[in-house]
Amino acid sequence: MFELDLRSRLPIYEQLIEKMKELIIGEVLKPNEQLPSVRTLAQQITINPNTIQKAYRELERQGYIYTVKGKGNFVAPILESMQQEKLEKLKEELLKIVSEAMYLGMKKEDILQIISSVENMLGGGNLK
């Protein structure tokens, strides 16, 4: 499914959260698709099941997945109101990051190149 960097300073559960978000945002994992069980995923990537559970809880708190008792964890459909709220938060973060990058000397062309790279990576930005 994916690989985690055990040497990274980023905790394993945070790496797992980011990888799952990438798969959900990139629509590799579709809405209402069942995720691997905690036990199965722990065996596949050889990490503690508690770490998987912690990542799943955080993903659920953030609205990326939902749990059905006795059935497992599933990818949450993106609700319009939730999507707008997240977009506003991301815009604020992006404004801070771009401001800091420009303050430190990054040129507008470099920022636009990064945006183009992301757009190409996501298939021209046409995720919907």
C-alpha cells in the first residue's frame, strides 16, 4: 500500500496519516471504500497495531474516514460544508507559507513552478 520512513523525525502515526490523506485526496481510496483492518495493516507494514489505531482515530477526527462498529473503517465522502471549511484553513496556511517563502527570497516564478508540479502530479488538477 505504502512505505513509511522509520528514520524520519516525523512520528510513524503522523506519516501514516499523511500517506492515507494522500491516497484519499488522490482518489486512490474512493469514498465509502473499506480500509484495511488495524490488525491486517499492522502485519502488512510491520508496526504496532496501537500506532495504526491512533492514526485511524486522528483521520476520523479530521473527517477523512468513518468507523462502522463491527465492520471497520471506511473513507468518508467529502461533504460540501466540510470541504469549504478545510479549504479556508488551507488557504490561510498557504498564505503564511508563501509569505514566509517570499520573505526568505523565493521568487514568484519558483512558487508558480511548484504549483505547476503539483497540478501535473494530480493529473492537471481535475480530481473531481
